[in-house]
Amino acid sequence: MKTDQENFWSKNFGQEYSDRNSWQSDAEWDKFYLDNWGKSKLDINNIVLEGLPKDIRILEVGCNIGMQLRGFQRMGFENLYGIELQHYAVEKAKQINSKINIMQGSGFDLPFKDAFFDLVCTNGVLIHIAPADHSRIMKEMYRCSNKYIMGWEYYADDIQDINYRGNTGYLWKADFAGIFMKNFPDLKEVSRAKVPYISEKEKGNVDEIYLLTK
């Protein structure tokens, strides 16, 4: 059975999100990050990924149209996989990306063997998972990772429910790295960094990128 959040994102709201976050070029995507955080996403990724072998197998849970995976590809990573709930976003991702394995599915039921990936990540996805379901999706990510868990998510010291385009119960800020380590005590922090917004619209908000290891 789908969660309320999965049903919400599977409908028109999810398609509208994909269209709203479709960039015409890598340069346009880079500009979005520079305008909002003062850094490109590739530079933000390098805070935690610099030095990792380029041939590691990476899975992104909730990859949408694949821009983050394409960012990894631009950094030289070669073995890239994505899973996405929305059929619409998956088809769009397949049209605009090459040499990236993208499929439709749920982060709560990943169709992969235990420890199949070297790194499992999310980019702005855990923020849309209800707190009651954190342990479920994190358990699947943990199961499929041989070593690393990575995230790029809205940060707050405590869980905060945020109104999202007039809707409640679909967006939360939290310390997601901390929640991961609480659920799985063997996970250790490799690196993490808070990246504040610089745009006037989002000023005062902070995102965090983190890398954890088993």
C-alpha cells in the first residue's frame, strides 16, 4: 500500500514538480545552485565525495528526471542507477540522459540485492517522507548499500513540518544524518557540511550534505 506522500507525488502535483524542475542545460542547472547556495551542485557534492573511486556503483533513491545523476556523471562517476516513483519523471529521465540506469519504483521496496551498491543516496527526497516512515525507507537504503549512505536534504536540529505550496504533511526539515545514525548505530560520519541559502527568498534556511559509512 502506498503512503499518503507516495499517492500525492504520483499524481498531478508530482508531474508539475518535474516540469518546474526541468532545466534546459547543465549550465542552467548549475546557475540554479549558484543563485541559491553560491556553489554549483558539483562543488557541493565534492565536499563529501572527493577522493572516492569513480567506478563505484551508485543508486539515487527518488531521482526524478535524473539531474543529480547527470551531475555525478559529469564528475566522472560511471556506474549510476536511479529509482523514481513517478512514471512521468522516469520517461522524461530516459529521454534526457544516457548511460544511466533509471527505473520506476518505490524507495520503500528497492528491487536490488543486499549490498548491491557502494553508495546509496537521496537529494531532496527524505524531506518528503513522513517521519513515521523514516525508518522504513532508511532500512531499504541501508540494506542495499555495501558501504556509503549520502544525502543532500533540508536541515533542522529537530523535525519541522513545513507548509509546501499550500499543503501540509508533505515536507519536513530534520537532521537526517542523525536519524540515520540513530536507526543504524554502526553507521559513522565520514563528513557533513551545512550549506546556507544565499537567495533572498530562502535566506535563513540551510541544507546539509552528508556522507556516512558502515
